[in-house]
Amino acid sequence: MAVDPKANIELYECDVLVAGSGCSGMSAAITAKHSGLDVLIVEKEPRFGGTTARSGGWLWIPGTSLARAWGINEGPDEARTYLRHEAGNSYDAARVDAFLAAGPEAIDFFTSETAVRFDMPLTFPDYDAEAPGGKQGGRSMVARPFDGRELGDHIKDIGAPLPELTVFGIMLGSGKDIIHFMRATKSLTSAVYVAKRLSKHFLNVLRYGRGMTLTNGNALAGRLAKSAFDLKIPLWLSSPVRELIIENGAVRGAIIERNGKRIRIFARRGVVLACGGFPHDIERRKAMFPHAPTGREHYSPGPTGNTGDGLRLAESVGGRVENSLPNAAAWVPVSVTHRKDGSKGVMPHFIDRAKPGVIAVMRDGARFANEGNSYHAFVQQMMKAAKPGGEIAAWLVCDHRALRQYGLGAVPPFPMPIGQYLNSGYLIKGNTLEELAAKAGIDAGGFVTTVAQFNNTAAEGRDPAYGKGSRAYNRYQGDANHGPNPCVAPIEQGPFYAIKMVIGDLGTYAGIKTDAQARALDAGGQVINGLYAAGNDMASIMGGNYPGAGITLGPALTFGYIAGRHLAGTPVKAA
């Protein structure tokens, strides 16, 4: 590394500079490096992986070889129809076509040329599977569990999963992990599985100081990092980008800070912005989140370092941030937890809402939505049902049987104790519905009436008010062993419980406007030479909607791949 004595600044040269070490940044870096380019990744945080490392690790990409292995063969037309339906007036034909063409290609590249591997369940329905072009399976895949020991000394640098989504520090993998842990007291097979899983974890903790079976988003981040390290791509941690460098009308690098020094990085081909969007940018939240008029009425489980750096950098060189989407982020209902160290955490409510014997009510005690629908759709209904000017909050409610069988939010099912959640006030308990309502601040009369109306048909498995269990995605997240409806059961066995939910996100949708090759565009729609954006820094191609599991990471991997290919001079053709 050279030093410019006049400017007292260190100099570094490469072909491609990638800002951010999540899925999209790693994807762009690996693709470019594999094509023969000299690549550098810089990461603002002291650990790599970004939002990816604490995510569910699911990717939504139609038409892959993984689906064909299940006998699910589809061209781009069905998925295009579905995305057009979901995105409505915000449908971006050019970028959707690029995604549908490059997505399957990206999956084949990563699974054949790198350490990245995926598992795809036969049936994981789209969130709106009944819509035109919707599918019952074959589009959502999850990162295969990964042995963290393969990262060597780098294992200490991977971002940690959300504590709220772990059990004894174990990251439960989507699918059989969760199923076995929930059935451990009811099935000998599950009990043996859990015992082996716990034994392996605690042995790893004793030997290595942490568990080594990485699952979900941690597995994806680990696999991508292993692939980058195998290619000898340097990854600089704690190295935020401060400004972009323009030469001859093109972006040709950036000024970063590292170890207290400023470094001028010259990137011959260009810069990829993959900084994770703006979930913790108070000012942009204030401007774009209707439920957060001060910018603070929002709770994101995303890394606190995701403060919109990429968007500001793009704007500083003429880039445009897309702010016309009907939803500026991927909404999720969350509850605020109380951790043992005294800090607060954010618990996303993914699957508990769909379980039988669970409903959600507003402060007036009334239901407002099908609780089994997607988290994004559920929050949209929360917003609509809220009283003008008041706090937007809902309470997830169940009885004792449901709580101990399925758990609720951060509260685990039997045989795990629940005392700490009651003592902290996270879990509210009432021996009667009226007592629960009083403690939670819910209108008692409306609440008692709501539960009575729900119970009238719940024993028959019917929910005439909101149709819980009527959709494929509802049923997938319900209890397959409960009938006649896997999502509906009476709420009748006291004591009763409630958890307060507010609005959070799984990533921001509003982002840098790009073309089909992931190149940033200016206010006039012209390409800003040398500047690319991917992941949550790029404006979402989903039109502000949430069509299925993995609609953030699927495009993140794909457009990172597209950017890497374009930087290498081998652009991907549209479908």
C-alpha cells in the first residue's frame, strides 16, 4: 500500500471495491473475483455478514435446478405473472426480467463453483400462492447448515444471530430443527434429535467457545465468506466508506477510514454499494415510514450499523433514491424483549401468529386481520386498523394450552420456564380475559366479545371473520397435527397471555434506483458510470410487496451476481 506524502493519505488500488459484506456484497465480490478481477471488500462493522448473518437465510428464486430436481419445471412466465400481480403499478419489467434470467444462473454458479449450498423443501408456498402465477413450492430455498470450523480464525468475525432467535445459543435451522425442538416432549424421535443437537452444541462451546453448527442466515454468511476467503479476497472490517471518488465523470473508488487512517482506494472498474439499506437511519425513517413521524416509532432487528450510508453515497454523486413504492420497507410485527444483560432486543413474529389458539387484537379488543398471513401483509392491516394519531400496536393473545404447546414470541414452549418473561413484563398474564385486558391496556368489553365470537366457530376449525387457515401459507405455518384447521382452535383454558407487538422491518425497500445491470441511475435515468448497487441499497424489485420467503436475499444474491458479471465485462441477458 502506497502513501501520498502531499495528502498524507494511504493509497490502494484494485479493480472493484465492494462496500458491505452481506449476501449482495459477497455475491458481487465473489463473481467479479472468479472472473479474474482484483476485488476488495470493506465492511463498516467489526464483524462481517450484515443483515444476512442474522436473517432466516431464505432466498426466493424461481426456475432453479433445485426446483427441477423436485420435478418442478417452470419458465419465467409464471413467476413474471405473479410478480406483476404483486407489484401492481410499481412493477419494473426490465429488472424483473433480469432477475428471472440471472437468478437460476446465479444459483448454479454458486453451488458449483463456491462453498454455497442450499436446501429446498418440496412445499413452501408463496405468500400469496392463490394469486395468478403463485406456486405451492419450488421457489424458496434456504442455506444448508455449515460447519463454522471451516472458517478457521475468521469464525470469530462473523456477525451473531439475533439472541431472540436462539435456544441456549443454538441457531435453530428452519424446518426439522424447529419441528423437533417443539415436539421434544411429545416424540421419542424428536427427543433423541434434540438431545444430540444439544450435546453437540455444548461440546463445541466447551472446545471452541461457541457453537459451530451455523444455520439459516448465519450459514449463508459463513458459506459466502468461506468462498471469498478461498479466492483470497481481502475483507477489511471496521472500515466505513466516507466518500466516493469521481474521475472523468465516473466513480473510480472511495475514501475509507481504517485503523484511524484515511485510505484512498482507486477502483479501476467501479464500486458496488451493498451497505444494507437504512433501517436505522432516523431521518430517512421519519421521511418514509408513515407510522414513525419522529423516526423513532419503529423497531428494527437489523444491524444498527445499517444507517443508509450507501444511499447517501449514491446521492452525493447524483444518484436517485426511489421513494415512490407503496411500502418503504419489508414490514414485520415485532415485540421488544428484555435481555439478561439489561439491554433490549427485537423479536420478529414469524410463525407464532399462525398457530391454533392464537389471535391478535388492537387496543379496542377487536381482531383486524388473518393472523396467519405474511408478516408484511399483517403489519399493513395493523396500520389500517390503528386509530389516527395513536400508537400503532397490537397484542398477540393465547391461552395456557397454546402457550405451552407452541410458545409465543420469545417465550419458548414447555418444558422451558416462562418466569423471566412474566417478571420482565414481556409476557402479560391474566387468570381471566378481563384481567388480561386490564393488565395489557386493552378494552375489556371489546376483547371478551371478540374471543367469544372467535370461539363460537373455532372448535369446528372455522374463522368466518378473517379466514385464518384458508390460505396455503397459513396452513404451512400452522400445526399440521391439529385438525380440522391447522391454524384455528378455541381460546378457553386460562390463564391467558398476551404480548405487545409494534412495527419493525426485515430490510428496507426504498433504495438506489438501478437499471437491469445493477448500475446506479441519476435523476434523469442515466447510468452513473462505475457505480453499482445491490441488496437493500438497491430499490426493491418487489414493488413494495412481499410475495414469498426470501424475496430480499434472492434478488440480493442475483443482482450481486449481475453486478459482478457486468464489472467483468460479461453482462447477463434478460429472460
